Amino acid sequence: MATVILVRHGRTTANAQGILAGRAAGIRLDEIGRDQAARTGERLAVVPLVGVVSSPLERCRQTSKLILDHQAGSPATPVEDDITECDYGAWQGRTLSDLSAENLWPVVQTQPSAVVFPGGESMAAMQARSVAAIRRLDAAFEAQHGPGAVWAAVSHGDIIKSILADALGMHLDLFQRINVGPASISIVRYATSRPSVHATNTDSGDLSWLAGTGPTADAPVGGGAGHQAPHESHA
């Protein structure tokens, strides 16, 4: 089975100002966000990625470029519309402090499966399209590069949270329990029987174990011995 590394874009000017950017054009990484994305690229430099797939929005394409700057070779770099940001409709461009006074806000917090943003999409539709896209892309990378393939998808906070909730077998109504910070890395492997989640919301740590031998489909009973990086000795 292939491995997908889910990367949220770095911090943006809208994030810093507490604005729900949505799909608005011209939202770019700020200086902190560029530094965050560059550090994520440095972490991933030890992993030979076969592809870096980006949401079409500029902040994700910027983050993807900073990841690719640290990659050798020429990984595939498609843009995937189905992992773009949620369509927040009339909520787009408003401040989070203002939105928190809306009647829909507590529903977003406690029952997101029932949420349809005014003039936008439902959170259930957001999850369905993004999960389907990740599973389709994962299968394609594995078919082309083999079960040891590792690839990255650069997307948005709510998108990645919904993908992780699906992989964890959680109902969408529980996805607000998951946190996904700017430029963070989460790791999922899909198998025939079930997905397995190997990391969520990390912003530090060695990833060289991802360049090692391919995984098995079965979960280790008792937890197993953990990951071993390729450079570790067996002596």
C-alpha cells in the first residue's frame, strides 16, 4: 500500500487576521507561513516523494513549491480540484469572531454533518469529495510506483480533518476533535481491509523511516516494535 502525507498549507495573512478565507483569490502565505512550509520541506527532504498534489488555491501551491524545493528528481505535481477548500459561501471573507455569533456556528462545532453553508456546500459533501480524491490518487500512485510509494497532498485544515476522521472511522460529527495546524504533517496508509493513521498534526520529528521497506497490511498485535529508519543498525 502507498503512503499519503497530508500537509496543511502554511499560515496565511487571513489566518493571522482571523478571517475565513475560503476560496478567495490572492490569499498568500505570510512570512511565518513561508518559514513553516520551508521547514516542512526540510523534514520531507529525506523522503523520496513520487508526487506532490496540491489544492488549486495559491497558499497550497506556494507550500507545494517549498516542499518541492527540497526534493530530488521530478515528482509528479498535479493540481486536484477535489481537495480544494470548503465552499463556505456567504461566510467567506468574514472574521471568525463575527461568525461565532451566527446561529449556525454551534452546529458547525457539534454537528457538522448537518451543516450547509449559506450559498456554499455542505460539510458532508466536502468530506465525500476530498476522501474520494485522496483514495483515488493513492491507488493511482501505488499502481504506478508500487506499494512502497510515498506522496504528499497539500490541502486545507477542514479538508485534512475530514480525511483523517474518515481514516480513523470517526463520524463527521466528531471531526472537530482533530486539530491540524499550519504546515503540519499527518500520515495515512490505505489497505484493502482498512486505512491506518500513522501520525496526525506533527510539525517536527524524523521521517526517514518512510523511505524504508514497504508496510504490511496487518496491524501488529500488541503494538509492534515501531518504525525503524533506514540508517539504523540491526546489530
